[in-house]
Amino acid sequence: MRRRVFLGLLSAAAASWPVALYAQQTKIVRIGALYLGNADAESFKANLREGLRELGYVEGQNIAFEFRSAEGKADQLPLLAGELVRLKVDVIVALYVPCALAAKQATTDIPIVAIAADPVETGIVPSLARPGGNITGVSLLKKGSGTQLFNGVANSSGVTVFEGTFGGTGDVRGPVFLYHDGLFAPGNNGVGTFKAQSFDISEAAAHVNSQSLLFELGPTSASDKIMGTSFVIGSSLLEFDDFKFTTLAGFGPGTYTLIDMSSTQGALGPNATGVIGGLDASIALVNNDVVLTVVPEPASISLLVSGLLLALAIRRVVPNRFDRKTG
């Protein structure tokens, strides 16, 4: 797994870790890590250590690891999960579906942080909005899953759009991460607002012309919008070509607030202009919000100016023309 992708997933998962772990700063927290043992096993361990270090967890100071690899043999996962339970680790990190299911069957007490695709479809949790029990984590949307709509409320689990399309009018009370192979569509098939505690597009913005954000634009008062507390662009630059726009009835010149946030980290890139529906448009960062401005076509402006000049010329040639009394 690519380093930046994994660190993003880990940050999302850590945001939903049990509160009890944060209260145990006076003792060393034991973290059990269960993985299948693919070719990238060593990078998984290295990224796990590095990612937690960036979050303030340092091995030997406040955390200790118990790594368990099935070495590619899925039938060994239940035994390894049981071993972590007997060691009484404080939390189990389960990478991908087979590990998450093995951990789920091994314990109902130890918190499990699962990074897995389609956790509802695979039976890891009953729903994203209410995972219940001792399981939390991040949902990975895999390529080929098509468009997934989320119109409910998720109180803890974050969402990572790794591949495929994710959208709707839901409220994810946790982080949303978007990577360059994913497409995020607020509203989706009808204008609407999607809310999230935080929205991180830094990985997607690193790729040119990725078109990672799909917005449907109708009248300025009825168009797609993303709302939340924190918007992270990162060191990468978000540009006009990262957006994909679909025009609906009522679309026209005006100002559209695409992303409405309390705080924004990062900046827009130099390529901030483009054309939507034959009209010139530009994006700008205004008071932490990403704002789209669509201007009238040049011909309309020319006609308007010509009309104003003609009206002024008439008043100069015929003074008080419109004030004369008749009869």
C-alpha cells in the first residue's frame, strides 16, 4: 500500500479510536496488529509505526506493538487473533476484511480498528452509521463498487474514498479522505449538501487533472455543497481541473459556494480558471471557503455596455427628454 494512502487511512482510523486509549497516557498502550502477510508486510509495519509516531504515539515511550502475520495463510488468522486476545492488547488493528472478521470472532471486548472494504457487505458491522459493538475504523471503497450513496448520519467512523464514487447528502461526523482514484459527489443525482467533520483532499490534489470532485450546478441558491469544520488541501495545490461540473436547469452567472468550512489548510493552485457551460469561471479561496464565480459571456457584457452608452448619448442629445409633460 502506498505510504501516503496508508498514513491517511491510519489518521482516519485513529480519529475514531476508543476514548479509553487516550486516557491511558500514563501507561504503555499495547497495540495488536493483525495482517495477512502479503508482499508489503514490512512496509505495513513501518507505516504503522511512522503514522502513529506522527499522531504522538512513540514505540517504547507510550505504545508497544504485537505484530501477527498469517504469512499468506488465511486459515491461520483465527488462531493469531485469539493469541492477541490472550495477550490482552489494548486495541487490535485489523488490515483488510479477512483480518477484521477474524478479530471480530475472537473478541467482543477489545476495541478493533478495521481498515477494510465494504464493512457492511462483508458482515464486519451492521451499518456505517451505527457500527455497534467493539468495532470502529475506516471504510475503503474499492474500484468496481460503482456509486455509493450515504444519506444517513455516521457518528464515529470515517470514510475513505480510495476508488469508485462516493456521494449523497449525509453527515459523516468524522473524517473523510479522498484519494486520486476516487470521485466525491455531494448530492449526487440531484443537488444537495454533504457534511463531514473534516474533509481531506490533499492526496487527490497532488494529481493533475484528476477530476476528483463532482458538483451539480443549478441556480446559485440550489447547487451542490460540502460543509464541515476543517478542509485540508495540504501541500498539494487544488486547481480548477480537479473539479468536474454538471449543469442543471437554472445554471447561470453568479457566485457558488462549493466548499463551506470553518478552517482550511493549504492553498489553491495557479490554474484557477476554466469554462462551464460555455461561460468563463474561476475558483478562489474566500474566508476558508472554496467559491466558484461564473461570469456572463462576453457578448452579453458587450450588449449591456452598448446599451448603457446609447442611453447616455440619448440623454446628452435630448436633455430632460423623459421629463417633458405632454398634453
